[in-house]
Amino acid sequence: AKKVAFDDLGAHRFWLDVRTNNTRAKALYDGEGFVVEGVLREAVRSGGGFESLVVMSMLRSEFAQRRGQAGELAG
């Protein structure tokens, strides 16, 4: 998805959100180079209450840097 966003679509910024209690997904995104930008408090309804979302992103320059360090596949 990062390659499509940056290489094919020419995006400057690629962002996602993940529920705060989804620690496995957050660890995956951390490992993929996404950076935490903030928290959307009580943003989604869930089980009679609300859950917060962590917003994470990666910039084109960060993607290029990871590619240079072999953290990403070449285009």
C-alpha cells in the first residue's frame, strides 16, 4: 500500500488510524515506519461506548529514507 501511495499515486503523506486497544496492529505499523501523530478521543462507537483511535502517518521523505536503508522494496 505504501508503494502504491508514494510511487504510483505520488502522495506526499500516507496516514491511517488504529484503535488504541489494537496493540498488534499498532506494533506492525510502528515496525513499518509509521509515526504516531495523535489520538482521536472516543472517535468510534463500540459495544455501547466509544473507542479512541491512534492516527499514524508516513511522509514521502520518510518512505524514501527507509527505501535507501533497504527498509522498503525498490520501485
